[in-house]
Amino acid sequence: METDHKAAMTQERCDRNGTQDIQDLRASLSTDGLSAEHLFHFADIDSTSSRAHELARQGYPEGTLVLADCQTMGRGQHGRGWHSAQGKGAYLSLLLRPCAKPAHMTGLTLMTAVCLAEAIMETCGVAASIKWPNDLLVRGRKLSGILTEMSLTGEAIDHVIVGVGINLSHEEHDFPEEIRRQSTSIRMESGSHPGRATVVHAFLVRFTRAYRGYLEQGFASFASRWEDLSCMTGRAVRVACAGSAIEGIATGIDETGALVVRCTEGSEHMIVSGQVTLVE
Ligand code: BTN
């Protein structure tokens, strides 16, 4: 989980009604009893997560949702960017205000990944696997990423922003050269996609239900669903963190969502953050 940041300001257009699919999303969220009251749709924006942090600081409530057709400064983990081409993907950020200790939120990204993989399977028929902690992969290529950022006041959580990017309708040539061979989209995997609103709606329904369970029971109640969807267990991994690296076999996750890695000499490491590479 990454900490708060300074929002970069760019020219942007906020459209409270949105395109037809956003109107459909608003309607389907209301039908399912989810609040669509604070749904902000932008034709283009720097980053939906940056905007969601700003809305949080302005006092917007839990459940506030920011969606964009395009991001000019989409952010990924470890200071990387997120390619956010116009109309090609779903780019969204959700504002949460959990009454919980910061340490309780470490498995939130993993829970989100479970909801996302299940929603994509349900709506698109595409089986994505989870690479710890925040990637959804198909054939080893990245389909979707999650960026969870927590903002603290003292030692208490002020808010959490869960940002999700899903590649929907990209063809291979739509990705920049440097990520082309590691990236995929729903369309590349299945020939079509059911529409942004359908996928986002399925994700939000699952997320809302799961989040309530997570606050009550923690990550442990999602661990088996995560294991079923994960591509990590039994794989050789390299974990880089704060200038050092370890190599070993990923043997699973613990009850908090930390990745358990066993090194060849037998030592066991609980990884809570770091860049994980699948070695083979
Ligand atoms: C990653 O895989 O490194 C995480 C990518 C997260 C991208 C999403 S797109 C919507 C939201 N806004 C951002 O700037 N980033 C997240």
C-alpha cells in the first residue's frame, strides 16, 4: 500500500451525467442498492486516484467513485505509470473510510484482486490469475492492476483510495512499445468485451459485499478464494525490497495476506511489500 501524494493538476472535464454507459452504470448501481450519488465521470483527467484523494480531503464520503475515459498521468505501483489510452480501458478509483487500524488493511489489495478476477470471469469469460499483490495476468501478460493508497492522520486512517485499471479493448499495437509484450486486454483474450459499465458494475457489486466481510473478518476469509485464483503458489520468485533481494519459492500467503517465500537454505520470509518477479 502506498502513501499519499501531491496531485498533479491538468486540464480536465468533469461530466456528472456521463456517456450512455456511465448512465447505465449509475442506474444499475442504484438498482443494486449501491450509492451512485457521488459518481464523478471525467472525459480526461490526470489520475482518478489523485482526484479521489482530493475529494476525500474535501470530505466526500465512503463510496465516492471517480471514473475516467482517459488518464494523462495514470499511476501504478512503485512510482510506475499506468497506460490509460482514451476509451480503451476502465480507469476508476473508489474512496473508502474504514474504521480500522492501518495494519488491518494490508490484505485489501488482495481482496480487491479476488473481486476483480471473479468479475472479469463472470462478465467476460476470461480467466485471469492473480500475481501477488496487485496484478491480474492472462498468459503471463498484464490485464489489470490495482493501486491501493492509504492516507493517515497521525496513526489513524483518514481514507483509502483503491484504484483499478482494466485493459478492455486494446489491440496489441495500442500499447506503448515498452509494455506491448507484457500487456493484454479483454478483447485480445476473447475477441470482444461486454462494455465498461458491465465489467465495472460486476466489480463494484462484488467489492461492496467483500469489503463488508473484510472489515468484520479480515483477509483470512478470502484466503482460499485468493489461493484458487493465484498463479504464485509453488513458483520461483525474486522479491526486491529496499535495495536488497531474495529468491525462493512462493509457498502461499498468511492470514494477513503477506506472501510467504521459502529460500533454498530453508529460511521463510513473510513479504508485506516489494517488487515480485516470477523467475520461471
Ligand atoms: C499497477 O499495476 O501498478 C497499478 C495500476 C493501477 C492503475 C489505476 S487506473 C485508475 C487508478 N488511477 C490511477 O492513477 N491509477 C489507478
